[in-house]
Amino acid sequence: MKCSASHRQLIIITLLCCIPAMVTAQANIGRKVKRASGKIESGIKKNNPDTLAGGYFDLGESYYQNGEMGKAETYYQKAKSLFEKMDDAAGIAKSSRALAKVQEDLKKNKEALGNYNTARDNSQKTGDITLNTLNGNDISRLSKPDSVLLQERLIQSNIDLGIKKGDTGEIVTNFSRMGELNLKYKKTTGAINAFKQAYQFSINNPGQAMKFNDIITDVYLQNKNFSKAIETKKDFLGQGYVQSSSQLKAREITSLADIYIQKKEDTTAIQLLNESYDLSVKNGHTLEARTSIERLDSIFQSKGRRDLSLQLYKNFLQQLPAIIARDSSIADNRIVAETETRVRQLETEKNLKDDLIRRKNNFNYWLIAFIGILVVFIAIILNMVKKLRLRNKKIALQSLRREMNPHFIFNSLNSINQFIANNNELEANRYLTKFSTLMRRVMENSKEDFVLFSQEIDLLRNYLELEKSRFDDKFDFSIEIDDPLFADERLYIPTMLVQPHLENAIWHGLRYIADKGFLKLSFTRTGPGVEIVIEDNGIGIAASKDSKTANQKKHSGRGITNTMERISILNEVYHQNIICEVEDKMAPDRGVRVKIIVPVLKDFKA
């Protein structure tokens, strides 16, 4: 039965649609990818970047050994990024070198050079001299690609280092580089020898061994050396792992048949292709069976035997469901596809989780920053309020000090007026002279809250002398001071706290007694402060209040009230503990006793 061209084309299209597009893979690529995926999943779930980086690196290795350079580059890059985040010099060196090798195979020499530099820098940190030299050689090699002798010397140096280190991967990679270099410069024998060395060192890695066997075979075919090409292919077919793998064996038998097709020995080629087809059908290798069918169809078409082609396709279509059912490579590819999907899903989940954490952290940072700014703002406001209050207190102190001056002047002018009223002009003049001296001291001292102890004593002594000249027949006075208080010339005490009490003692106590009274003023050092005692034997507080007229009671003096207010503000502003106690003496004694405890400051600064 003859088949039209359109009918045959329809059968082929149907066949191609029934068979998934897939590549020849190692039998264990699915398992390797699955193991690496397991590490990635564990690293993500446990938030362990070291395990995650290791999983990405292993996944890159799996794809690299399987010849899938694009995927290998992707996962090596992910591993490198994680190692960089952990600042793991050994991990960075390892992943950067692996990434550079892949990029060099992909002809991305600029990127490869950058990663070789990164690998060298980090191998220096770890002290790995061999790895440092390997990276240095590759940097020099890529930096001077046109120097053939330098290229050969550096590649050979890497081969020697790989042999010394026992690193099969480095040995195979660099023998492959040597073969490519020789091919580039038409050195066929050197290229074949280098690729044969790479083949021998990768003999335990079927995928790599197959790759180099194919390269050697292609070199022979390019030079029309069919016998060597056949010998090379048969040598690989004789390997134990090829004979034990029906898929790999079928694939290699087809490759051998291709050589005979090029050699124009169709009969031998047909026998080999039939052998490959039967082996593929029997063991469920869909892709290999399809390839064999396509090769046989090509031969039959060239001989005009379309009937044989049609019979082949009919037979294949009948057996296709059973072949696919037994095809483990489809399951392997499905595992790989599912694993890649799972890895992408895990990465998406991790990215979403990281993004959520990042957003949460950003919110927390903004919240903390806002709270911090608010706290600083509140602190500034409180500090301003505190300073304002302090300033107001100092203004109040200043106002109270200044209020003392008119009070004191008013009382003094009354005394002068009394002298003049009594026609005692000489005493008025003397009093006025003393008064002007005293007023100068009062004005000077009233500028500050604390004055030198010696200045305050002079002021008080002048004041008592002035009042004594007015009430000479009413009282005598004494001032007693501890020697230690005279020893230090830089002691400061609050000003104008004592004078109002002296004035009260004279004007409201001593001047009302019939006999001559006595006023005693003493200063005693008590630890960090000074105890000031004012004693008089006047009529006392109670009697003084009783003797006041209604008008006097209505217009009571501001001296003592002012002094008590100043004490309160001084304690608050300067954090002191000034104490003032006023009391009548116990019978049979008469008079008033005032005790003031004030701090003594050294080198006071307002």
C-alpha cells in the first residue's frame, strides 16, 4: 500500500504531538535535583541560609553535570548571593568559581572574569593557596585570550594543581579547555588528546564521559576519519555503565549508526538503527525510539521505499502507549519539572514572607523613629518649660531682691527724718553718710542671689552700726563668727536673708523695752552649711503683735514675707535646703530666737 506525502506528514505530526519534547537525561538527574530541592525546602522552612545556599549550589552542580548551563548559572548565582549575605568566604569562593566556569562555557567571559576575581579574593581570606592559584591562572588566561603559549601554560598549571589536589572536576574542566584551545588553532591531534584525557577522568560520570566521547567523535568526523570515529564510539559502547543502561545504549547505537550513514554504509546503519529501535521499544525509551524511526525513515526515503517508512510509523504508533507507560525518562523529567516548580513555589513563598517581614520591620522602624522624635520633641518642650520656669523663678528672685531695697530705704529715710525733726543736724549728716555707704553695699549685693560671705558680714555689720547710731540707748549687739568661715575667702551665702530679721528684732522688739536690750548674731559652720542664729531680748513676737495699732496691723511690713518667699524660690531654683525657724524664747527668758541654716557654696556661678 502506498502512502501519499500528505498522509505521511500527518502521521509524523501526530507522532511528534504524542511524544513530549524532552532531552536525553542521566538516569539519576531527577534524584539529584530532588535531593537538592529537599535541602532548599529545609533551608527555607528552618530559615537556615547556610542549608539553603548549599541546596542551591547542589542544584547548580546537578544541572552543570547534565550540561544545562543556563539553569546551572541561575542556581550558582543564588548560592553565591546567600553566601555573600552570610559573609562566608569559603562559600563565596566555591560558588563564584563554579559560576565563572559556567559563564565561560556560555561565552560570558566578562562576567566569568569578575567571578574568578571574587573567587580569588575570598580564597585569599580562607588561606586556600591552591584555589587562589587556580583562580589567578584563570584571571590571567581570560585577561590575555590571544596569547596561545600563555593560555597553554596556565591551563596546564591548573591541570597539575587539580591532579595534585585530587580534584577531578578541575582536571576535567581544564583538559576540556585545553582541547577547545587546540581546536581553535586547528591543532587536531592536541585537541583529541586533551579531550581523551577529559574523557578518561570523567569515566565515572556517564553524562560528562558521553559529552567528551561525542566531542572526540565529532572531531574525527570533521576530518573524515570514520574508522577512528567508529572506534571511539564503540569504545564508549563497551563501557559497563553504558551496557547496563538500555537508554544510554540505545542512544549510543543510534550515534554509531549516524557515523555509518555519513560513511554511506546504509546496510550497517539500518541494522544498528533496528537494534536501537527494538531496544528502545522493549525498555520504554520513547525519545530514543523516535530518533531511530526518524533515521530509518530518512534512509528509506532516500531509497524511495516509502512503504517501509509507513510500516515503521504504523508499528511505532501501535506500540507508543506501551512505550510511554514504561518510559522512566518521562518520569525523571516529570520529577525534574515538578521539583523546579516546587523550588519556584518555595522561593515565591519565601519572597512573600520576607517582603511581609520587611514591611513589618519598616513599619516598626518608622514607629520607633516617630516615637523617638516624639520623645525628643517632648523632652525639648519639657526642657524649654523647665528653663522658662527657672527663668521666671530667677525673675521673681530678682524682683524680691529689688523689693527689699525700697523697703530698706523707706525705713532709713524715716530715721533721717526723725533726726531732722529733732533738730539734730549733725547726727542726721553722720547717719546719712553711713546710710549712703550701706546703700551702696546693698545695691551691689542685690544683683546676685549668692554673695561672698565676707561681703554679707560687712553689710550686716554696717547695718547694725547704722541702727545703733539711731537707737543708741535701746540696744547693744555682737557678731560671732567661727574661725573656719574666715579661713576660706571663696565662700558664698544667700544675700539679704539675715537683715530683715535684724530689722524686726530692733524695730519690733528691742525698741519697746524700758531697759537697754542686746542683739546677738552668730555664724557657726555645720558640715556643708552655716547655722545663723539671731537672738534678742526684746518684747517677743506675741507682745509685738498686741502692741500694734489697728492701722499697723492693716499695713504689716513686707520684709519677713519677702524673705520667706525668697527662701522657697532659692530652694527650688538652686536645689538647696535653706531652713528658717522663728520662735519666742521660753519663759523666764524673753525675746525672739531666729535660726537660719543656709548652704555655703564655693566659687558660685549663677
